[in-house]
Amino acid sequence: EKIIIIGGVAGGSTAAARLRRLNEESNIIIFEKGEYISFANCGLPYYIGGTITDRDKLLVQNVKDMSLRYNLDIRIFSEVIKIDRQAKKVFVKNVQSGEIYEETYDKIILSPGARPVVPPIPGIDKAKTLFTLRNMEDTDRIKSFINKHLPRKAVVIGGGFIGLEMAENLHDQGIKVTVVEMSEQVMAPLDKEMAAIIHNHLQEKGIELILGDGVKSIENNGQSILTQKGNKMETDLILLSIGVRPENELALQAGLRTGKRGGIQVNQKLQTNDPSIFAIGDAIEVNDFTNKQPTMIPLAWPANRQGRLVADIINGKDVQYNGTLGTSIAKVFDYTVASTGNNEKILNRLGKPYEVIHIHPVSHAGYYPGAVPIALKLIFDKTSGTIYGAQAVGKDSVDKRIDVIATAIKGGLTVKDLPDLELAYAPPYSSAKDPVNMAGYVAS
Ligand code: FAD
């Protein structure tokens, strides 16, 4: 069987490795339009900031080793520009030479990812200081711009994960950073009162935060920015990070179904409306695990999970993708911000009634040095106890509390089960009543 994978990073390379482990016979070709496969997208901000010093460490697999190890035909600088479903072939463009050739297939796995949204802001095309961050090429561009021009001031447009990670990493380079965010809060997965903790912390760290305001125009070749509310700021560097949109052009051209926000639609077998074409990762629409509605959740866990599952499915295993919970985490200076499931904003939009509790336990036994408070929020259904979501912000061990609750949600546990979770305890780590147990007691 000849399987073509389009996109060779998170989802694509996971699928390829698993396909090979399951079947030694299949002919597997990966087409990647960039230079690199399987690089660590999530590490890019930390390389720019200098926490990760060795660029090679970002390249998780190189073409030569991966091809040999898994017996794969990996073609970089190779963009698939068209799928002919009737003839079952793809058209591939060598982006270096411009040459176009055809390749037949039995099955396709689409894992083309999502690209940064670049709105038509006046002056944006002339802004020589403006960058987006998606891949190694972007990273190299930003890094060499910083080294060459030694920017003193930067504006980050968009206060999501990548925006805030970059704000911190630019700040670590000695750059004065302003974050401009259109909504009234940063970090959309949080509700506003939780985000407020992060607002204070960012300001404490010397980040200027402009909320509820968008960029109106970029002037002077990217040396200044004018906002809709009339703020004007000078800048040496602009990072645009207002979200991503699915790479769906190939799918659209091939007549594959896409959803409201452009995500490629798949069934639980990760199959598009063409049974020989599968799609995974940031490019697809998923079902929200909590509320079952279609949504887009561009994160690395879903891409990896789907990459493995799609290989299993192609090899006849009876498995399926059960939806995305959206569990996420980020470091914002001294704080960790994490969440899972639905927040109040989503539940309100769906008109779903819910109950909320907030607790402020300490990260471990208060009498053992280093205990710090955690703000933990749990959202649930009062009658059934169904857990809709949780959010936590704090300086220590926020991750494990959210991970435990994420596990509880996927396991179908209710708030009434949380007190009964028997979690690891000794004074340096937790309390005999863990914050998750506490949340359960308060909620039930
Ligand atoms: P990608 O990994 O983006 O791979 C898609 C590849 O397809 C690209 O290399 C692209 O060049 C190629 N391609 C597209 N179209 C074609 C075509 N027509 N022909 C050939 N090749 C094509 N997620 C987290 O969960 N946690 C994090 O901390 C985190 N941090 C991140 C930080 C940054 C800076 C970025 C950019 C992303 C981060 N993510 C994080 C998101 C995560 O990286 C993505 O969810 C994940 O990479 C998606 O995998 P994918 O396979 O769908 O797409």
C-alpha cells in the first residue's frame, strides 16, 4: 500500500513512525514543504529567549536518520499543490527548483498544520520589523534580527500562548515589551478573574499590557504602531501572534469538507469525506470532548495522538479519536497557567448552566518551606457532578492539579469522586488533603 503523508512535523512524523512499526511493507512518502521535519515547535520561543542554547536540540529527528530508522521516503522542500482524487495522484512542487511532478497514492494523511493569522492591517506589508512564529525559518529570522539590530523595544500583538511566551523570552533578552490584546484579557482558555492574576504579574515584571485594544495601523516601515483607541508606540520589533488558521487550501481544492472556521472535517476514524484521505492535527476540526460541539484546538497533544491513531486505523485496528479536551499549560514568568475542559465563556455561549468554585490552597504543606498559593477554579454541573473544566494559576505544581482533573474528566469521574482520589503525599509535594481533593469537597 502506498501512503502519502502531507506535512512532516508533529502529526505527520508521528503517523509515519507508527505506520512503519505496524507494517513493514507499506510504501510511505512524507512531503514537507519546509526544510525540516519533526522539529520542536513548542521549544522555539525558548531558543529565541536563550533558555535553549543549542539549535540542534530543536531538531528532534533529521531526514537522514528518520528515513533510515523507519525506512521512509522523506522529501523536504516538497509542497503538495494539488490532489486529484479521481486519478488518485498528487502534484508535488519542488520549492527549490520549481519542478512539478506527480505521485500516485492509495491513501493520504493530511497533516499540514495551521499558519499564523496575518490580517490586512494598513502598513503591515512594509513592516520590516514584523515577524510571526511558526517554524525554524521564522525562528532563525527573529534570532538573527535580534542579533543584528539589538532591538530595545518590542510590541507583541496578541496575548495568547505564543504571544506571552514570546513576551517573556524577548524580555529575557533585555527588550522592553508591550503586549497589545484586543480582548479584555490574555490567555483565552482562562476566565477573566483567573487571567487577572497574570495581568498583574506581567505588569510586575515590567511588561506593558494594553487590553481591549487592537492595532489600527503599522507605520514608518514597522517602527511605530497606532492602535484603534489612539495609543501610539514606537517599536524596534513586532511579533504578530493573534492566532492561527488551518492550512486547508489543498483540502478545499480537492473538495474535502471543511467546517465553519475552515477546519478539515473528519469522522472519529479521522477520515475526511473521501475514505482514502485522512486528516489530523491543527488543520482539522475536532469535537470538544466536554460539550461535543465542533471546534478547533491547535495543540501538540491532539496532533500526536491523532498521528498515532490514524496509523492504527489504516492498519485495521478498531480505535477512534474521542475528541479534544483542550488541556493546556504555559509558563508566564514565575507563574504557571493551566486549564482543561470548558471555561465559563464557552458554557455561557452554549447556554449551559453550571456551578463554579474557587479555592486557594497552597502547593504543598504550609509548614514545609516554599509553599505557595494556587488559584484553582472548578466548573461543574451541580446535579450530576459532571466536571466541565478547571483552571489553575500559581507558582508551583499547578500542572499536576490540572493533569489530575483532566484525567478525571476523561475517566468520567464527577466532583463527588475527587475527594476519593488517593494522591501522592509528603510535605514537600502536597497536603494530606490535596488541592484536587479540596476542590472535590467544596464542590460536593
Ligand atoms: P505542524 O507541526 O505545524 O506541521 C505541519 C507541516 O506541514 C508544516 O511543517 C508545513 O510546512 C507542512 N505543510 C503544510 N502544507 C503542506 C503542503 N501542501 N505540502 C507539504 N508540506 C506542507 N502546542 C502545545 O500543545 N504546547 C505548546 O507549548 C506549544 N507551543 C507552541 C509554540 C509555537 C511557537 C508554535 C508555533 C506552536 C506551539 N504549539 C504548542 C502547537 C503545536 O506545535 C501544534 O499543535 C502542532 O505542531 C500541530 O501539528 P501538525 O502536524 O498539525 O502541524
